[in-house]
Amino acid sequence: MFAMKARLFLLVFAVAAILPAASLRELADAHGILIGAAVNPALLADQAYADTLARDFNLVVAENVMKFGPTRPARDRYEFTAADQLVDFAQSHNMKVRGHNFVWHQQMPRWLTSGTFSSAEVAGILQDQMRAMLSHFKGKVFAWDVVNEAVDPDPPHGLRKTFWLDKLGPDYLDKAFRWAREADPDVKLFYNDYDADGMNAKSDAVYNLVRGLKARGVPIDGVGLQMHVTLQSAPTAEHLAANIRRLAALGLDVHITEMDVRLATPAKPEDLVVQGKVYGTIVATCALTPGCKVVLTWGVNDAHSWIPGFHKGFGDALLFDAQSQPKPARTAIEVALKLIP
Ligand code: XIL
């Protein structure tokens, strides 16, 4: 079974060998989608890292430096230096910037989580955060994850119990999106979550959540599908397309926001080939399904991926290896974008 699949897929690499090489960003552009990567601005000093980014990607997102904790060291102090460095790099390489994020239960400042603020104070602090970020990055960041990972990963996939739910109440998503829209009438506002990429109970819950937001007139423009997957858990093209289509039918854009395909390490050569198949399938499905506008990978190369630190025994999840050399996954995306109409 695997042998046959692998042989079929090797055809893809044979095709790659005979077609002229092209950058992923040019190919994505030709299909009307953006291809991006999550960036740690401290690594831009690494020439191989920066060259890879500028060559193959036309979009960046901050892996960490635009989150609440890093941008708000104290209630009355904001820190944008690293984020500005990323925006400068993007602008000088003609890349767009995606913003991540305002409301999340992780990487929050300790002064906030261990403070004794009233609900009204927390509401004010969040509004200040969104106003400060949206005005500082106005016109530079085209879309923001307003709320991240609010759906409980456990059935029945209600709202996750978080600081935000606790302080602001069950309509906190409505509030957050409305406050964001008040602060910037133009930027695109997204809900972002994981394990809700294909068709499953959690993606049903995300769908119902955003359908409710739309029904109440809450200003949401899109849904981010994180796409942190394994070879086994990756959605099929059919299930991904079906999920994109139902979100698009609500009038929402879809961004694949944090893709990585983690492998058991050390990775077997055949797993790297199957990983390429997953990347090629997901990117092609995005390019072919109206409503899907963006694919981002969560990192540039395997040397700096979050995966080994957060999923023990896994790694090798990105398009470039630890030396920034292209992997079969990068080739597979190139070929997929060349072959689809
Ligand atoms: C991760 C970063 O990659 C790590 O460097 C950091 O320590 C923790 O957060 N979902 C998200 C991202 O929305 O913000 C997370 O990023 C990965 C999971």
C-alpha cells in the first residue's frame, strides 16, 4: 500500500526535476493565495533563515512577539520593538503581515493573570491592548487573530474555561470582535483554532460558534485553521474542502494559519515523502477552494520549530531542514502549485 503510494508520489518529484524551479511565493501568487511562515525576528540575523523567508514566502506572522505577554510588559507599557523589526523585514521584501493574537489563554502577562482586576477593568485592559496594537500596526498588518483557541478541545466542545470567559462572560467573543472593529474599521478579523481543519466534532463546534457570531452581526471576517497535524491526523482534501466551503458560505475567508506536519524522530525517509504529500494536498486544496486565501507554516526551518519542545519524540515538521535546505515537502508544494489549473 505504502509502496504504491510512494511510487505514485515519486512521480511528483520526477515532474519537479523537469520543470523549471520557481519560488513558492510566485506560484502562490499566480493562484491568488499567500504563502507565509511564522517568524522569530531574532533569527532574521541568520542569513540562511532570512534568505529562505524572502525567497519562498510573501507573508509573515510573528510566532510570539505580537502576543499579549510580549507586547504588554506592564499595564501602562507596550513593547513593539521586535514586532516592528518583523514588519520592517516584511515591508522591505514586499511581504504581507498577519497579526497573532489578542485574546488567548496562553502567553498572557503575569501582571494581568495574577492581578485582582474587576471585570470592567479587564474589559478596559483588553480594549486598550487592541486599540494600541491596531493603531500601531494600522495598514501594516492586514488580518488579526482576535480570538485564539476558545473552543474546548474536549467534547462537547463548548467554550474553553479561561481567564477571558471567567472575567468577561460567555459573550466575550462578541465583545472582543466588536471592540477590535471599533478600533480599526478596515482590518480583517479572524477566529483561529486547532484540530478543526477537516470535518469533525471540533470543527462543527467552531462552525457553529462563528455562525452564531455572524447571525448576531458580530464583525468577523474569517476563520484560521491552524493545521498542526501528523501524517495520521491530517485532513483529507475532501474534508478540508468541505470545511472551507461551509465557512465560505457564511461569508468568511479561510486562512490556514499554523501548518506543520510533525514526524516521529528521527524521521524515516519515506515519512518525509508522505509529509510532502500532505503539504502538497493541503496547499493545493486551499488554492482550489474558493474562500481559502492563505497558507502559513508555523516556522521556517526544523532547527527552530516549536514541535520538539511541545510534542516529545516529534519534529522535522516544516518545509526546510535544520540547515535551511529544502525538504520533499517544499518540492511537493512547488509541484502541486505547478500542476493544478
Ligand atoms: C507557540 C510558539 O510556537 C512557541 O514558541 C511558544 O512557546 C508557544 O506558542 N497555537 C498557537 C500558537 O496559536 O501561538 C502557538 O505558538 C502554537 C499553538
